[in-house]
Amino acid sequence: ALAQSAGNEAPRLTLSYGQFGLVYQMFSITIATMGAGFLFFVLAQQNLAPRYRPAMVVSAIVVAVACYHYFRIFNSWNESYRLVGEVYQATGVPFNDAYRYADWILTVPLLLVEAVAVLALASNIASGMIWRLALAAFVMIATGYPGEISSDTGTRLLWGTISTIPFIYIVYTLFVELGRSLERQPARVQVLTRNLRLLLFASWGFYPIAYLLPLLLGGGLNASGIVAVQVGYSLADILAKVGFGVLIYFIALEKTAHDRATADPALGTPALGTD
Ligand code: RET
């Protein structure tokens, strides 16, 4: 709703008590989840064979970076609206979505490295592929930003469409490569890898949908559009960072068990519990 303010000032955007509170709670829960994820990844890596531990370190960094950014986003949200009577009115301090994009620019390449590392996509393809994926991720996020901060529907659609081109490249490449890596995995790892692929598409697919929600809901960047975008991105971030890391952990745990069971005794596999 747009409240009519006195004089010739521009009308101020207002959020209902529930709308403001929903985003407030989402940010709060996301900070908590990222923090808990950090502890989990740091502690749980000890259960894995040394070769899989770097993946958990990457996950720990991703959620630590996100925890910080959500803290900043949360503070920015609180500065952008003020309770006036029974509604939250925009204070004029703009809500800063740049934290989110700064976060993605840092964490998306890390997540790509993590996926490629644990699935041990054959190293010769992996080295060139990871750079192409990282570059595509950079272009996807950098071109999404101008659309994100524009209040104009056409501009949002234009940049969103451009950003979708590298997005499709990334998703397609990962789908094909994860599919190929399936054949090389032990049976139980195959099931988990299929789930990982599913989670990857569900969570990554969530971002462009959240981006489009203001247009799909009709009103553009009005109160419900703003709330939908923030709730959508928060959910997607929880799935793509914490959910993804936890699944990678279970894959690495399964691979650790498999490596131990199939290790060549002649190579002097250490007895369980001594490594
Ligand atoms: C944007 C703009 C609109 C078009 C598309 C987008 C995709 C964003 C994605 C972000 C993924 C972020 C992750 C973060 C985890 O840390 C930029 C919203 C396609 C896919 C995985």
C-alpha cells in the first residue's frame, strides 16, 4: 500500500505489521541457520577421510560469509522501515540488496568448486570447466543486479532475461556432468548424487522465481513484491548453502566408508580409528 503523506512529498511505501515481521523473522532464522551450519561443517569434517575435508571447509566458509551478510541485511531492513501507528513506513534509508549480491559473487563460485571437488568430476575436464562455470556465475549475478534494484518492470525483465543465459549454461553443464559422474560412483553414492542434483535444481531454480515474483504477483515492487523476493531468496539460500553442504557431507561420508572398505590392504590401509 502507498500511504499518502502530507504536503507534496512522494507517497511512502508502507508494509503491514505482518509483512515487515515475516521478513524480519526470515532474516533472523537465516542468520541462525547459517551459524548452526558453520558449527556443523567444522565439527563434522572430522568424520571424513582427509581428501573430503576441504569440501567441508568450503561449506563452512560459504555459510560464515552468508551469516555475516544476513546480519548486515537484517540491520538494513530494520533501518529501512519504522513503525508508525499500526504500519511500517519506509524511513527513506534504502534497503540495501547489494549485500546479497556481494554474498552471491563470493559464495556461488565456492559452491561450484565444492560440487566439482567432491564428485571428483574427472580432473582434466574439471579444471577448465570450473573456470567457465565461475565466469558464467559472475556474469549471471552481475547482470541480475541492475534489474534487482530497478523499480521499473521492463528493466527488471530485461536484465533478468540476460542473466538467465549464463544461468542456463551453468545448470545445463552441472546436470550433464553430474549425470556422467553418476556412473563412476558406488551404488549408495549414486542415490545421494541424484538427490544432490535434485536439490541443486530446486534451490538454484528458486532464485529466478523469487526474482520474478514481484512481476508474477502483479504489482511490481510494491509491499507484497518486496516481501516475496526477500522470503524467497532467504529460503533459497538456506537450501543452496546449508542443505547443499549437508548433502555433500553425507556423500563424502558414504565415500569415506566405501574407500576404506575397498582399499588395497597391500597399500597399508590404517585400521579404523587410527587415522
Ligand atoms: C538472478 C537474476 C534473475 C535471473 C537469475 C538469477 C539467478 C540467481 C542465482 C543465484 C544463486 C545463488 C546461490 C547462492 C548460494 O550461495 C541473479 C536472481 C537466473 C541462480 C546458489
